[in-house]
Amino acid sequence: MTSDDLHGTSNFSTAFRNYWNGRDMAGGSTGGKTLQTNAVILNTYNRFYNIVGNVLGTAGYHNTYASAAPSGTSCETSIYALGWGDNCSSGAIADDTLVATTLMRWGNYDTVSNAVRFDNTEVPSGLAQYANPVPATQALPGSLYLDARPSWFGSVPWPPIGPDVTGGDSPNVGGHAYKIPAQLCYENSARDATGMLTNFNADRCYAAASGPAALKR
């Protein structure tokens, strides 16, 4: 996940139940990139974000939990890169310490901690404006917009990703993530040498929907 400071900054965004390994797999299983290889990048002026219930990082590659401007270290191999004016460095745009201090993190698994973190100090409950109280529970909803499992989800467990998920088939993340239907579709479809799909057919990838998904009201 990247929120940069060149194309327009943002505030108050929420990331919920995602699996981001932070690596570009075009170069093989170990990834082809060595720059901007963080699971979450929030550059200068991207404030008041909520990162909740996610699975983050690549075991054996990421070695630092967070690198926060202006004094963070091992930034390119950190789970979080926070508040930098440039990518993992100070640049023409000023660094921003408020990115880190206004960020809410709750119930995320990361490969550096090798654990799910429910840490009260990572909830910005003491802010003078837009404070977020520490949640009274560690229980998370299955979705923020669906009331129930959508019919097209097939046999993939629901919810597929999160701190309360066990036995997942994505390796080296503590069992907290299953491959979602879109990933399974890509992996099981014909691809050319560059990895582009050559014969996509949605009917072979997704279970037939019996009706619209039940939305939260």
C-alpha cells in the first residue's frame, strides 16, 4: 500500500483485512525490487490512516517493524515507511512526523514481530483533534461493507485474511491469510512469459453468484 506526496496526499483512509507482502514478485519468489519494498508506505502529509486487521511483510526479507521520518533506519526493509518526504529519505518535500503519530494500527500481523499486535500505544487516543479511542475489543468484523460471505467467493474461507484467521494457505504468515479468489484465478489461468493472463474466463474462476451480496446498512 502506497500513499505518496507527489500525485496528491490523502487522509482518513482505512486498510482492513489485506495481505501485502511488500515485494514485487516479477523477479521470482524472492522479488525483483530492492526499493519501496515496504508493506505500507505513507509519505509526507498522509495522516490519520487506519491500518486494521492486515497481514504484512515477507519473512526473511523485512527486518524492521517501522521506519519513521526523520530518523528511521533500515527503511527499505521495514514493514512500515512513515512520513518521509521522498521514498525512505528526506527530499525536497519536508518530512512529516504527524504521519506516524496520527496513524492507528490495530490487530495486524507482521512478519518482523511474527505476531498479531494489539498495542494500545499504536492507537492515537491522545490527539487534540480526531483522537481515536483504544478499541474495547480485539474482535473484528468479517468485512466493513458485507454482512455475510458473498456467494461468488467459492470455497475460500471467510474472512480470508486477518488476525482471527487460522490455517491459511499463504506461507510464512502464521496461517493468517488464505489466497483470495482473484489470486487463485491468476495462479490457475494461462499466462505468458511476462505473467500476463492470456485466456481469462471469469466463469472458471468465480462461483456463480446467486444474488447480490448483502451489504451492511
